[in-house]
Amino acid sequence: MDYLFICVIAILVSAVTLFSGFGLGTALMPAFALFFPVPVAIAATAVVHLANNLFKVALVGGQADPRVVVRFGLSAAVAAIVGASLLDLFAGLPVLAIYDLGGRTHEITAIKVVIGSVIIVFALLELSPRFASLEFPPRYLALGGVLSGFFGGLSGNQGAFRAAFLVRAGLDKATFIGTSVVSAVIVDIVRLTVYGVSFYRESFTSLPSSIVGVVVAAMAAAFFGAFLGARLIHKVTMRAVQLIVAITMIAVGSGLMIGLV
């Protein structure tokens, strides 16, 4: 069931992220969180996100502006270490509360409250026309890297800040896309390294045996979704997609915060 659900979500998310404003990691992570512990869900999403972006690097990475990548990507890499380390810290905190509902025991944990809150905030931000129109001068590229890298390391939500800061960097469309993809790959590699060195180093044997298969299946589904989305891009109402994705993310984020997910 987890294979089918996550693959379907990966196809839909990958397709709609071409024109909805939401990033693949932003919308896919909550789907993984329905079946796996939050740290595992974030790391699994990072693997799919990295694979998807490596494919894009092969296509458009040569168009990236090296100077912008250095200014934005290096600060993002450092901040990603901090964000990923905080994820490890939150994962190790004790349970905040336990309650019974519907014959099942539910736990409210610090990591679920934090990640659930981040999911809700980013869903609302990316749905906001005012936030979508935000642009920052090139002199703030390093700050943009810090914000994008930090939230990328903590929860995988890096795309919104990356776009807001790179869009005013004086890049043409092809260079903007290439630079954005290369910067995303830098953050993904750094945060996956931190995840592996921190909490997965000690609990690798306790990871669900199905996680590798699910991640591989989600990768394939994401590639197919991108292919499908390219053909539906003129047939779907962008605002409708944004609303559906945002409402779903808010529901999952709320479920995480109160321990239902």
C-alpha cells in the first residue's frame, strides 16, 4: 500500500511542480511521513529530490552561473549542515504528550510539531501571491543561500527562498534554471551527508526494510510525473492545483503536529 500511495503522489507532485509553484520535496515529504518516521521521510524525500535534480543538471547544469552558485550555494551548504543537525536534535527529544483516540495511541513529539509547522507555513507562503512576487536584490544572495539551505536541511523546504533570491540575480531564463538546479543539488548532497553521519549512523539497522524499494519506485514515478506534467501544462488551471496541494499539505502538517500522522 505504501508503494502504491507514494508512487501515485510522486507522479502527481512531480507533474504539478512544473507549474504549481511547489517544489517536489515540499509536497512529497508529507506523503513519505504518512508511512515512515519523520527523519526517514525527510531523508527519503531528499534522495528522490537529489536524483531528480541530478537528471536536470545533466540537461541544464551547464547553463549555471559559477559566480552565483558560489555566492548562493556555499552559504546554502553551510546552513544546510545547521538545519540537518537540528533535525537530528529534534528527533532525539522525548515525547511531549501521549493520548488515545479511536482505539489507537498517538504521540505528539517535538520533531512532528516542528516539521508539521514548517509544512503548514510553507504551504501558506507558496500559496500567497504576495510571497510569490517577492524578489531580493543580488547583494542578498548569501542571505538567500542561508535561508534556503537551512530550511532545506531541516525539512526539505528550500525551493521557495531559492527562487525568491535567484530571480533578481541578473540571470536569463536558462541560466536561472541551471543555477537553481545546481544549488539544489549542493544542498541535497550536504544534508544527506549530515543525515547519514548523525542519526542514521546509529540507527541504520532499524530503518524499515521497504524504504529502499519505495525510494527507487518514487524516483521512477517522479520522472514519469515530470514527463506527464510537461504534456498537461496547458490543460490544468494553476490556481486549482495550488489550492489542492496547499490544502493537502496543511492537513498533513496539522496531523503531524497533533500526532495523528
